[in-house]
Amino acid sequence: MAELDARRAEVLGHAARTIQRQIRTYIARKEFIALRKAAIMLQSHWRGISACKLYEQLRREAAALKIQKNFRRHTARESYLTVRSSTITLQTGLRAMAARNEFRFRKQTKAAITIQATLRCHAAYSYYKSLQKAAITTQCGWRRRVARRELRKLKMAARETGALKEAKDKLEKRVEELTWRLQLEKRLRTDLEEEKAQEIAKLQESLQAMQLQVEEANARVKKEQEAARKAIEEAPPIIKETPVIVQDTEKVNSLTAEVESLKASLQSERKATEEACNACTDAEARNAELVKKLEDSERRVDQLQESVQRLEEKLSNSQSEIQVLRQQSLAISPTGKSLTTRQRTMIVQRTPENGNVTNGETKVLSDMTLAISNVREPESEEKPQKCLNEKQQENQDILIKCISQNLGFSGCKPIAACVIYKCLLHWRSFEVEKTTVFDRIIQTIASSIEDNNDVLAYWLSNSSTLLMLLQRTLKASGAASWTPQRRRASSASLFGRMSQGLRSSPQSAGLSFLNGRGLSRLDDLRQVEAKYPALLFKQQLTAFLEKIYGMIRDNLKKEISPLIGLCIQAPRTSRASMVKGRSHANAVVQKALIAHWQSIVKSLNRYLNIMKANHVPPFLARKVFTQIFSFINVQLFNSLLLRRECCSFSNGEYVKAGLAELEQWCNEATEEYAGLAWDELKHIRQAIGFLVIHQKPKKTLNEITKELCPVLSIQQLYRISTMYWDDKYGTHSVSSDVIANMRAMMTEDTNNAVSSSFLLDDDSSIPFTVDDISKSLQQIDIADVDPPALIRENSGFGFLLPRSE
């Protein structure tokens, strides 16, 4: 038994050793295969890096050659220009010397003549100066007197305008009271008509009921009389005399009493109907009176409105007259130096001819009276001007109604922006001092904007295109560059030009500018001097563009923010499966984890497709995605620095796989729409690259800061190095010497007052200006844009039709 036990123990020990040997062989084989895969991956990455470095070196050599060539050409041209300028300087100096000699000779010959002329002129000049001083003194006194008169007139005109404003306010209050009374009377009229209709219906129903009762009573009386007659005829003659007569008389009496009561009730009902008819006629008469009162009140309201309009026109005319008078008083007053000097010379030259200074001043006063008389327009011209204003208002209403709809695009060009620009340019709205079309367009855009990405992208495309057209067309008005002579020449017709600009109609406003031809490219259009409403419209449009851009960007940020929180850290189950090394389970887990990154990619694709569908300029799309990638970089990098569980080897591999998805999206979106968005992820890319590299203890601080992570600061590298832990292979972080060097550099930075914050900040500002949009967008040919059907049917928008039509 002892030998058998020993034999059994030996056999079992041999079997256990065999099993252990096989298991150890399997484990060593598996680790060798994993190590070989990692080595192959590292070699492939290193070869790629070396190829990139070689390509960069070749590119730099080619750039250096080009720079050397350009620099040599520049130096040669500079030397040539220096020699040329020196020769020209020499030649000019020699010629100037010869000219100076000639001039000196002539000057010496004429010196005596000049001295003699000066001596002879001195006596005449002193006499002339005394006369000029006296004339200027008299002119200043007279102009001061005229200016005081004009100031007194202006004060009186201002008081009249104040009175007109008060009268206008009173009339407006009166109109409001009358409209309120009119509405109250209309309500009373409708209430009376309803009550009258109800009373008439009730009376007709009661009358019909009484007629039915009377007919039923007559029928019963007739039936009873016939029954009595039959009973009398059928009864024997002996029995018939005494009892039957008594019963018949009683029945007849009762029936006659009922008939009389019914007749009385019928008469009472007839009286009630007559009273109701009388009341109805009275109500109709009162209604007729109320209708007359309403008509009178409506006429009064119309008259008051017309008077208010006339007062407004008179007020505007008086204001324009006051402005004209102010300009003329400034032109006449001695404060304007250029005007006074010119008038002084003119009047001084006239004094010997006229013999009196006041003749010139009377001419000035007559010119002022003519100007004031020319300012006032006759009442006969107000009627056609009012019709033109109504026509222009109708065209503006059609334009506002049209742009409130989604007009779409015509050949990648937004129809709404092109139609607005062509209409405003044709109506000369940019050159008008006062108009409401800009405010209405801005209100329409503001009411159309809603929290819908398709609508936001549509208006982003329209507003950017319209803003580009305005930027390339409008320029600031140069009113300050007018000469005084031009002001005096055009002062008489100033009010006429102002009224013409304020009341310009769409039929006649743009004829001189367009000259019967359609709008072609922007190069063919001259720049328009924009007034204040046009410049304010441009500023408001810029603000709306920035608002829409910010809303699209913030919507995308809100959509991907929860996904970014899920993308920074791999779940624990996935890390455990990665450590165990099951290939099939690994693939399933990786596919599940990449789903969050794929959701971000789907959101980016959806927004990109929306922008492409609405033809948003690629410049704005690049700015949106660049800021979104910067936001992703800030969120991921800050989470990595603040959470220790994220600074692991397996988590780095997980984030690296997600960044590969974003890189693939950038390649598919092309540089036209993605731009430099991939470069915005440089912080998180370098941090993840530092987490997944092997043999960290062998890396020096110079290699880490110069080659691996050149963008990251010392504080950020120190935090990543101290928080790193390997949950897959059990490797360590950088060496203690590197940590000590980092600490020393951090202390030096704190001593040098450098910011010790290691977190990144998100930039939510608007990363572009109007000039950037104008430079980035290509020129647009708006001549062939098809107008919508609502505008095409109107004859007032014939200038929007293409050339062929």
C-alpha cells in the first residue's frame, strides 16, 4: 500500500507538472504574440514619423532655396535702385546748380526794379488798407444786424412748430376718443339688433301659439254644437223640452264664455303685438339715428386723420425750412471764415462801383427770400407725391411678405438676400435720410428666426450674402467734403432735394442709376454713398449674423456636451476585458465604446449637411467647426487633468481611438469645410500620445517637452505624470529625476509670476469680422437670380426679371 501510494503520488505529480508546463507555454506564447504586435505597431509608427520628418526636411530645403532666390533677387534690385536713385540725385543737383546761377543773375538784375516798385507801392497800399478796414467794420455791423433778424425769425418758427406739435397731440387724442366712441356705438348697435331680433322671435312664437289655441277652441265649440244638435234631434219630443234645454243652455253659456275669454286674450295679444311692433319701429328709428351718428363720426375721424397728416407734412416742411434757414444763417454769419472772406472780397471790389455797401447786402436778402419761397411746395404737387408714397408702401409690403417665406436658392445663391439687395438698390433706399424699410426688414428677419437649425442656417446664408453685398457697395457719405461755393449754389434747392429723397418712388428712383439695364456683377456697380439708416441697417444685420452664428454653434455644443462626458473615460467592464485579453470580447467592447464618438461624428455630419443644403459660406462653416473642435479639446483635456481615473493606459487607448474617428471625419469633410479644426485638438492629442507611449521612465524632460508634448506647459505635464497609472501592463510613469526637474521649473515659474493655472479656457467669441466675410466670399452674379412668383406677378418689380425676359 505504501508503494502504491508513492507510485500514485509520483504519477499525479508528473501529470500536474505536464499541465503546468502546457499552461506556462500557452501564457508565454500569448505574451510573446502581444509583444510582437506592439513592436510591429511601434515600428510602423516610428517609420511613419521618420518619413514625416524626412518630408518636412525636404520641404524646408525647398523653401530655403526659394527664400534664398527671392532674397538674392531683392538685394540685386535694391542695389540697382540705389545706383539709379544716386545718379538721378546727381543729375538733379547739377541741373539745380545751373538753374540757381541763372536765377541769381536774373535776381540781381531785377533787384533795383523791385525796390523801386515796393517804395512806390507802400504809399498806395497804406491808403488801401485804411479803406479796407473801414469797409470790413461796416460789413460786420450790418451782417450782425441781419443775423439777429434771422435768429428772431428762427425762434418764432420754432415756437410755431411747438404749437403745431401740441395741436397734433391734441388731435391724436381726439381721434383716439372718437375711435373709442365709434367702437362703443358699434357694440351698442349690435347688442340692440340682437335684442330686437330676440324680442321679435319671442312675439312671433307667442302669436303662433295663441292662434293655435283659438283654432282649437273654435273646433271644440263647433263639435259641441253639432253634438247638441244631434242629441236634440234624436231625443223624443216629450222628454226633450225641459231637461235638455237647461243642459244645452248651460253648455252654450259656458262655450260663449270661453269664446269671449279667448276673444279677450286674442285682443290682448294683438295689443301686445302692436306694442312690440311700435317698439320695433322705435328701435329701427334709433338704429337709423345711431347709423347716421356713426357715419358722421367716421367722417370726422377721416377729416381728423387728414388734418393730422397735413399737420405732419407742415411740421416736416417747417423743420426742413428751419434747417435751410440755419444753414443760410451760418453761411451769412461771420462765424464761417471761408464764406465771410469770400463775401468780403466780393463786396470790397463792388464798393467803388456801387458807391454804397448796402446794395450787396440787399442782394443777399433777396436771395434768401427766393430760397425760402422755392422751399415751399404748392399743394397741387402733394397729391401725386402721396400716390407715389402709397405705391412704394405697397411694394415694400409685398417685399416683406415675400421674404418672410422660405424662398430657397437659385444656383447656390440665396434668393431673399439678392431680392432685398436689388430692391433697396433700385429704390435708392441707401441714399435716403429717413426710411422705414430697413426696420421692417430687420423685424421680419427677427420674427423668422427660431431655434431650428434649418431656419438658422437659411438665414445665416442670406444674412452673410446680403452683408457681403452691402460691404462691397456701401461707403460712408462724404458730406463733409463739400466746398462752401457748392453749398451756396445748392442751398436754394436743398429742401426740394430732401423732399425728393424722402418721397422717392420705386418707379422713378432708380432710373438714373440703372439706366434701363439689369443688375450685373458687383464690379459693374458703383459704390453708393450710404446715409445713416443704411449704415445702421448694416450694423443691425451684422449683429443678427453674429447672433445666428452663435446660436448654431451653441446648439451643436449643447448636443455634443453629454457625449463628451461619456467619451473621456472608458467604462470599467471594458478595461477589465482589455486586461484579460479576449479578442472577440475586445472587438465587441471597442465597437460599443466607439458608439459615443460615432454619435459626435453623426452630429457633426448632420450640421454639415444642413449648412451645405442651405449654401452657408464655407468660411463660416470652418469657423463653426474650428470652435467646436476647440470646445472638444478644452472639455476632454480639462477632464483628463482633473480626474485621476482618466489618466490610465487603457483610457488613453480608448480616447485615441475616438480621436481617430474625428480625424477621419475631418478628412471626409475636406479642408473647405473642416479647415484647421484638427489642429485645435493638439492639447488632447499630445496628452493621449504621452499616456500610450511605452518606456516612460527612459524619457528625459527635454524629449518630453520638445518632441512628445511641445504644446503642453510644465504644470500640465507634471499633473499628467503624477496622475498616470497603468491598468494594463503595470508600467510606471516618468522617472523621479524628471519629476524633480518639473517641480523646480514650476517653482521658477511661480517666482517669475507666471500663471500657474493648468486648465484651458473655452473661447466663445465671434472669430470673424465683416471684412473677413467680404474677403472670403467670392463675387456673386445676382443678375440671373429668378424672383419668386409673388414678385414676378407684380409690375412694380419688373427690374428683378432676368435680361431675357
